[in-house]
Amino acid sequence: MENKYPFELMPLPYGYDALEPYIDEETLHYHHDKHLKTYVDNLNNALKDYPELWDKSLTTLLVNIEELPTAVQNAVRNNGGGVFNHNLYFSAMNSPKENNEPIGALKERIDKQFGSFEGFKKELAAKSIGQFGSGYGWLVTDKDGNLDIVSTPNQNTPIGRCIMPLIPIDVWEHAYYLKYKNMRKDYVENWFKLADWDYIGGLYDTRENFFK
């Protein structure tokens, strides 16, 4: 997520069939190879006439979006957000596991703030399912490790100087419609079977690097 212009399509960190049966191979091909690639291409096209931005990481561009040239802000918000959101979404999943739950400091914080892992899942699922139209449900943290659950429309991201995203649940229809049709609820509930808690917990444990 920290590469710079020209941005490249991040390879999937697993095979296209790795998330079966909860996310099908066909969906992953379309979602990653078509949708994400389009965001990457559009972001590069938007930045091609702004060499002063070429040495900025994607995170820096998004965190400081109000300081960018006005003419490029919407393109970075939409396409840069699409790249960031999808890279994190694909990275935060892996092959399904039995009894898939967080461990370590993140588990302790989830239990403290939400009462239990089940309480946390219920709240994040509700926020994701309830997002009107396209968008994401998010788990985010601040530099002190406090967690929050939020949603954003379209390809907006909650990233900020004081907010680090940990989990995005993508509820754009292209993320689930081939398999689940209009059953967003089933897709979101199954997403937790795919959560890569080693990766997500690693982000949480090393959050000080993000807030430097």
C-alpha cells in the first residue's frame, strides 16, 4: 500500500480459489483483476500531470488530500481510495479456518471495548450490512489502540492523521453479487470466516509505524 507513482496492481496474496467456498474464484478474478486494476490505472492517469505528487505514498496522498491541487482531489479520493481500500481488503483475508478469532493485544482490546468477539462481530456486521448503497464497514484504531467501527460510502476511506484502518468489509455489489446475489447479510457474516487475524493483529501491534 506504500508504493508510489506509477502505482502497480498488488498481486493477490493467495490463489484465486483460496477463499472458497465463501468467496468464489470468479468473483476474485473480476474484483481483483478488473475492478482494482481500473482504480490503479485511473489513479496513475489522474497523477500523470502532477510530478510534484509522484514521490508521495498512497497513504500520504489520502491523509493529506485537502492539501492536494483542487483539480486532482476527487480523482485521488475515488481512485486512490479504491486502491487503498482494495489492497487492505484483499490483504486482510486468507483461507477459511475453524474457530477463526483474533489473538493477543487486538483480542484483548476487542473484548474490552465490545464485551466479546461475538459482540464485535455483530456490531461490525450491522454497520457493514447497513451501509446504504456501495461502500465499506470498517474497524479502525487510533494511535493509543482505541477501536471504532464506522462505515464510508463509495471508495471513501476513514484514513487520517489520527485514524488507521484495520479491516474493510467491502459491500460494493461487485464484491459478492455473483455468489450471493442480493444477500449482503450472508456475505458479510461469512467474511469473518476469512479474516486473517495474524495480518490484522500485526497491523494493530505495529500501528506506531503508521502514526509516525
